[in-house]
Amino acid sequence: MIPRIYIPGDSGALALGAEKVAKAVRAELAERGIEAKIVRNGSRGAYFLEPMVEVATANGRVAYGPVKPSDVKSLFDCGFLTGGHHKRWLGAPDKTPFLAKQTRLTFARCGVTDPLSLDHYKAHGGLNGLQNAVAMTPADIVKQVTESGLRGRGGAGFPTGIKWKTVLDTSADRKYIVCNADEGDSGTFADRMIMEGDPFVLIEGMAIAGIATGATKGFIYIRSEYPHAVAVMQKAVEIARRAGVLGVNVLGSPNSFDMEVRVGAGAYVCGEETALLDSLEGKRGQVRAKPPLPAHKGLFGKPTVINNVISLASVPVIMDKGAAFYKDFGMGRSRGTIPIQIAGNVKYAGLYEAAFGMTLGEIVDDIGGGTATGRPVKAVQVGGPLGAYFPRALFDTPFDYEAFAAKDGLIGHAGIVVFDDSADMLKQARFAMEFCAIESCGKCTPCRIGSTRGVEVLDRLAENIEPEKQIALVTDLCNTMKFGSLCALGGFTPYPVMSALNHFPDDFRPTPVAEAAE
Ligand SMILES: Cc1cc2nc3c(=O)[nH]c(=O)nc-3n(C[C@H](O)[C@H](O)[C@H](O)COP(=O)(O)O)c2cc1C
Ligand code: SF4
């Protein structure tokens, strides 16, 4: 059997030099006259080890990383094609500490299989969920998803089964499934990783959603900054269509479902579901007032399920292994697993899929290994640019929707960004207001005008102009934005601002110039 070498083609790994490594491996194979198959797999998510090169040996896969092009010659000299020892040797990839302790349900195949091999997908449990779904009634599929406890992973945590039931119960001549792959939150990359590393799981999840609700057409709305994900998804849709996974008779059943990939033009607000629908319809992405809900009147006025990539990609394992299996993981009303994306100033950055319930401290200190700079952790922003900053005093908060809400925070899309003690939280609060001002769709006044006024107030505070007055003003302004905005962009910007102010008050009272000079 010819040797099989896995070199990630995932954009995170490419950014870290995977293409140069692949080129060096190809050149070395040619020079040594060795025939081998190079598979461009997805990343397993341990980005601090990327580019992580793996070889299939008689004793299973052996990983090496992070591999530099200059390591390649010596890797061959050390016999890496049979798992030989080398300074970059990591052993079995799924036994490395970062990966060994994870519970991989949604990401079970990511980094393991060839992303565009449907045979590989099937050999690793792919299509079992869809196979079960085509033999069930739509109502039973919806019941299964509802009972699993799956909640939307895009940010709001809304129960997926209830959303699907609303669309199922709404009669119309046409219904749609829209996958939200806009992934605009800072520090998040789970959607991208699954689209590049295991695209068929998303296709399978969307097909199940279609069959469950009576929708026959799906759209995946991908942000333009994800060209690799767009390319992989387009190829995967083609392959699935040719294999009869999509089309008029899904897996030979009477169900029809097909889909297309659409690329956004680049606006954070187009991740908001109704702005996304406007954008898909070819209009400028602006938030729609609700009601009507998209489940009643969504894309082109038809009942529409809009779900995040991870919500949809989690459905196949639920339909394969059952609602009870999935529900068994997690805590409280947060069931199943969540792919936590650890980023920012952190030693071990990457994607960590685990059951809900780990504390923030465990994630930052034990899994993330603390800061990359080695300085003390000052704050962690959880849930993207609209998420709150958590100080170390709140590190005992378990990763659970309700527990985070009780601490005036949110889980969002489960991205966490770590900051060390050199971070200036007043600057971070200003950044939140500025981000809102830039990204606001302009439809409502508290967000459109409030965010600009917020920047001005925080600038005056930084200049130490009547600080107490500015703090009272920004607090009042945040209250207006929180309760008066039409969507969560204006409504949640107060979370990073007020959490920074409440947890790090010293940063909001700059030392007077004269005092600092003493
Ligand atoms: C400003 C803003 C940006 C958003 N961006 C995203 C995004 O990039 N991806 C996403 O899935 N949801 C995003 N959402 C949430 C969506 O509006 C919606 O709740 C989600 O797509 C529903 O899918 P889910 O139930 O599977 O989470 C955003 C919301 C707001 C207010
Ligand atoms: S809160 Fe901001 S983004 Fe949302 S509708 Fe209002 S102006 Fe648009």
C-alpha cells in the first residue's frame, strides 16, 4: 500500500505555512522516488500545532507538528512515513493532551477524513442520520431534534426543534433552509473549520432540516472572507448532488432537497438573520422588524429555517445516535457539546469541543494554558464583539447559557478571546462602541446615533474631562441602547462596555497628568 500523508488544507493551517510544507513534502517525495498519496485534510483544531502533518502507519496515524518546510528533509531521514521519531513527533494525534480530553460529536471527522471524499465520510458514520431521517415522518424528525435539547449555536441559543416545528406547521408552496455561515464574531472559526474539514456533515444536516420541515431548497450564506470554505462547500455540494444525496430523490427517497452556496459582501450585521435574508434577496443587508418571524415569512416571504452552521452540523449525530445520546451530555438547559474556540493572547489556541459545563477558568488556564505572553490573564471576552469581559473573579462560571446570562454575559458562538494585564479596558470599551458605529445598519436611533455618542463620551473619559459625568452618561446611554435597539448589535454592545466598566473600574479613571508625572 502506498503511504498516505495528511497535510491540512484548512485556511488556519495554510496561514501557518501548510502549503509550503506540502510543497516541500512533494519535492522530497520526488527526489527520493517515493510514491505517496497526500490528503489535504481539515485541521483537528489544535492550531498551536499547525501545520500538523500526519502519516497513516500500520499502527494508526502518527502526527508531527508544528512542521516547518525546513523540517521536511529530516522528517524523511527519520523515517516519518512509518512513524519514526523526530523532534516534531507528537504520537497518535487523538492522544495528544489537547485532543484526547475532548468529546467530539459534531467535529468527530474534522481533521480525520478527506473532506471531499464521500466514501471516507460514509466510512466514518456519515449519512447514517440522513438515512434514518428519510425513513421517518417530518414530525418525528422534529421531535427527535427537540428532545435532543439542541439550541442554536449562532448566538441566541434558541431551541432548534421549536424553530423547525414552526416552519413545519406553516403551510406554503415553498419553504427554505438557510444556513448562516457569516461567522462574524471575533475569535470564532468553528463554522469555517467544519465547512473546510467536513463539509458533508453540514450538507447532511441541511438535507435533514429540509425533510423535517418540507423545505426543498437551501442556501448557505458564507462570508466573503472565507474563500477556502466557499470553494470546499461548492465542490462538496456538486459531489453530493452527483451521488444522489441532494436532488429530486434524496438517498433514493421521495424527498427532494437541493442547495446553493451564496457569498456575502462583508458586513457584520449580515450575520443577523433578517439582514442576511435581505442580503440573500439581493438587497442591502438591513435588519427587519419582527414579527413576522422568518419561520413564518422569511426568504422571499416564504417560511424559512435559519440556523447556524454548527446547529445544522450537529443534527446528523443526533439523528444517527438518538436524542437521548446527545442530551446525555451537558448541564441544565444547555445540552450536548459545544465547540469552544480559544483565541487571543493564549498559549494553546484552537477549537475544543466539550460537553457544556466546564468552567471558564478550566478553559482558559487548563486547556488554553494561560497567556502566550506569560503575563497574568486580565480579562476574557466571551461571545464575540457583543460579549461581556469576564475578570478572573468570575472564572468559576460554567459554560452554560443560563449561567453566563446570570453573570450579565453570553456564550454567543462560543468564541473566547484572552487578554493579559497590559490590556486597557477603557480602550476595549471604546472599541466596542466604535465597532457598533461602523457596523450599524442604521435602521434604529439608539444604535446608529448612540454608538457614535458612546465613542465621544469614552474619548472624553480618556482625556479625563469630568470623568464622573462621563461614566454616568455612558451608563445611561448603554441602558437606552440595551432596551431601545431593534436588534442585538445595538442591544448587546452595552455588554462589553458595561462589563469593562464594572469589572475594571480603575481603567476608567485615568491617572491625572500631574499625578502620573510625580
Ligand atoms: C449583529 C448580529 C450578528 C450575527 N451574526 C451571526 C453570525 O455570523 N452567524 C450566526 O450563525 N448567527 C449570527 N447572529 C445570530 C442570528 O441572528 C440568528 O440568531 C442565528 O443565525 C440563528 O441560528 P441558530 O438558531 O442556529 O443559532 C447574529 C446576530 C446579530 C444580532
Ligand atoms: S440595533 Fe443597529 S444594527 Fe440592529 S437594527 Fe438597529 S441600527 Fe440596525
